Amino acid sequence: MHVFLVIVAGLMLLGVFTLLGWLWGASSMAVALAAKAFVPAWLLIAAANMWVGVTHAGYSVREELPILLIVFALPAALAAGVLWWLARGS
């Protein structure tokens, strides 16, 4: 359940990034830049989630690494899809 909630939080954060990109630049280029900025920010957040799992929950890095990949990959893939969609439309 925690993994699902973290992924949903990532998708919501992507929405916030793209919304702020639109409000800031009012163009598809600004939204694309916001989606690109989301990926490293989400990587840091997902890595922090892994660190909490290792240091506080008692999991090993070997157990947490696949979770990190899933938690990072799904929102990052959606961000890549947003970039593809914006590039296709222009």
C-alpha cells in the first residue's frame, strides 16, 4: 500500500510541476521544461524514500532497490509521455 501511495504522490507532484510550468510560461515549452525538471526532483524524493526504508524500516538495500525502481519509473515514464505528447503536438 505504501508503494502505491508513493507512486500516486509522484503522479500528483508531476501534475503540480506541469501546472506550475503552464502558469509560469503559458506555453508547451514551459510545460515540457517543468516535466524535465520533475524527473531529477522525483529521483531525489524516491531515493529519500528508499533511504528511510533502509535506515528506519530495517530493509536492506537489496530489498529496497526494486521498490526504488518501480516508485521512480512509473511517474518518470508518465513525464516522458508528457514530453512525447508535447513534442508530437508542436
